Amino acid sequence: MGIDIVLRIAGIGILVAIICQLLKQTGRDDIAMLAALAHIRAVTMGEEMLRLGGVAVIAVRIALVLKNQRPELALQVSIVTGIVLLAAAIAIAGEVKRQAEEFMQNYSVDGAGIAAVVKITGIAYTAQFSADICRDAGESAVASRIELAGRLMMLLAALPMVFSAVEAICGLVS
């Protein structure tokens, strides 16, 4: 980790500490605690991303070394690494889902729009992951078809939101 990143994290930590102290002095202990917790969560997420990035860099290095001697093993290392990183992303997606549900409950928001965005995002990542595996295996034509299918599926998933927006606009105009 570079020294500039460490200094930035430390600087943000100092700012959060000052903000927390100011909030406590004004009697807003609850907000001060939330600010401190948000800072802790942001730091741990950054550390987790550094770990995932480290795993990816090491795996790519291993795959590059194996590519010349055992290309079939290089592909397997790439696929296994992709699966490990995808599992980590799924765990993070679970946290996103939990926070979105909490937001919808607290503010009485209809979940249809958020569900569609999450579905579209999932389609995009799945299509990209599948296409990348195909490209790693040297099958760029198959990768292109997967990307096309993914784009069409995202469009199909977005259409109900578009129709609802058009209906709402028409209702306002008439």
C-alpha cells in the first residue's frame, strides 16, 4: 500500500474524529456514532478491495507464468480466480440488498424500480463474466454473442420501468 493512501485514510480518520467531537459537543451523540460507524465500514471495505485486488494480481501472475508451459492450467487458474472473486462480489451484493431493503422500509419506497436496477446489474455482471471466460479460452465470437444476449436481456428488464415512466408523464400531461 502506498504512503499516499495511508495518509489519505489517516486524514479522513482525523476529519471524522473532529466531526464526531463537534457533533458530541452539540448534543448529537447519535449522529456522531453513525459517522464513526460509516467511517469504520468504509475503511474495512477498502481493505477488502485491496485483498481482492491482491488475489487477482497474484492469480494473473501465476496464469501468465503457466501460459507458456501449460496453457490449460492457466485457463483453469483464471476461471477459479474468477469464481472466487465472483463469490466475494455476491457476498457484497447481499449487503447491498440488505441496505436497499432497509432504505425501502425506512422511507416507504416501492421496491420495483430498485429490484429492476439490481436485476439489470446482475445480468450485466453475469454476461461480462461469461464473455471474459470465453475470451480467455480464445472464443471471442461466443463472447460477443453472450454480450449481445446480455444487452437484450437488460433492455427487456428495463422496459417495465420505461413504460411506467411514460404512463406517469402521460398522466401528468392530461
